[in-house]
Amino acid sequence: MRSTVIRNYGKYLLILPLIFTFVVITASSGCFESEVAHKVSFQNTESLQKTDTKDRSVRLGVFSMASPKTTMEYYQGLLTYLSQDTGLDFELVQRDNPAEINYLLETGYLDFVLVREDDYISGHESFGMDIIAVPIIHGDIGYSSYVITRKDLNIDSLDDLQNKRFAFNSYRFNKGEVVPDYMQSVINDSPDSFFSGYIYSNSQDNFIDMVVQGTLDGAEIDCIMWAYIVEDSEEYSSDLKIIYSSPPQLVPAVAVRPDIDRGLKGKITTSLLSMHDSPEGRKILRDLHFNMFVSMEHNTYVSYRDDS
């Protein structure tokens, strides 16, 4: 059932403070070994009273996979489409920790979320998070992470990254994993002894800029961000290359809180599943580098997870 599809767009954003932070810390310690994963402080979270969506926007929660501005730009078309199609106002809520996204959905602050497979499974088991749809990405329900570098560097494999400067996706670090499974056979001891410097962050757009400019030698990028920022950018695509594609994981799930209003759930579900039927919807899907949204129940999603 697997096929290949669509390639599109490119955008970028340079954030100087992140580069400055990286240079200062790596110069002093060689890595971010003292950095601690983001903690979820429920004490500082807004008052989470469930309110009628007639009095407020419908809130979509996402884990920030890029800088806040780029993440907002990436989802803005989807929010606009849903608003026009349903007649409701939609608002994007970004968080740097996936556990907080689940918490905000459970407590009713969020109405629906786009979450990775592990967080959907956790939310379903702990409070009944309910899947309503999944995106098809490049004709598949699996997507990979890429390890990227510059074309002018003599780096063609994961082994060649030894003694180089590297950036990991902080999603994994927040889940308690130091290095991805696909790197464990290469990094025999620890990233401290393998890399000359490394960081964890969710600002994948900044990773791309830093690799191009030479602040980093390599980085871990989701295939969605690669497609969104690099593929149709002549500047980026001429400078960068992929040296490794990870085994696929399941695409993120669109899920709702279990006590969501049935009418609202129906509107969101219908709007997502019918996007590919209209020219406006197809354009938004292309911009997201999705083919379409499809209906999927929990047991079906889990069965794909178990087969992967």
C-alpha cells in the first residue's frame, strides 16, 4: 500500500540567539551535557477551565518542531482552512514538551492535538485520548528522520560525524532518550566522547541555517521539515545533503479529548477528511507536504505501530 508522492516548498528563519548560545556553550564545555530536558510545570499553566467554544477559539495543540514563527507559518494555512470551512475560529497552541500537550488536552484547555505516536498511545491509555484522523505523508503513514550535512564536507555516513558538531531533535531528549536508536551502534560510548559538540533543540529550521553557515556539521531533521524548508529552496538544496534516513515511525495522529462536544468533533473530523476534495484544501495539504487526511481508529493505528 506504500507509494511515493509530492515534493514542495522552502522557508527559513535565522535565529541569532540560538547560534550565540551554541557557540558559547560548546566553546566552554564541548557539548550541552549539563542541559536538562524541559520539565512540565503544571503550577505555571493557565487556569484550565473548560469553556464553551462559542466563547473562545477552538484550540489545536502541537509540539513545536521548529522556531515559534516557523511553526505558526507552517500551520497557519490549516487553521485558516478549518476556520473558513467550519465557521469557527481556530487557535494554535505550541509547547516545547509533548507531555504538556497531553496534559492540556486532558484538562480541557485544548480541543484537539496533532501528536506523535508515543504521545497518542500514552494519552489514550491514561485518559482516553481519541484518534480521529491521520495525515498521509509522501503516500505513506510512516515518516523518517534525516541526518543532514553540507555537500562540501567530507561526511557521507554516520561514522563520519565523529569529532563533529551535531544537533539532535529535543523531542527525543524530552522523552528521556539521549541518542536515537539508529545511532546507538555508531556512538558506542556516549555522545560526549563521539562528537566534538552537540545540542538538543526543537528548532529544526535553525539547525538547517546553522549547518549551511558552518556552525554545525550535521543535524537531525524530520522529513516534513526537510521538505517544507529545503526541497524547493535552491539556496538550501544546493548546499545540503541527506546522509541517513531513519527507519520510519508512524505519522502523528490527530486526536481529541474524550469529552469534546460531539458536534465540534464532527465538524473538525469532516473538515479534515474532506480537504483533498477542494482546490483550496489540496493547496493547503501541498503546503504541509501531506497528501490527505484519512480516518483511522485506535485499533488500526496500533496495529500499524505493532507491524512497524
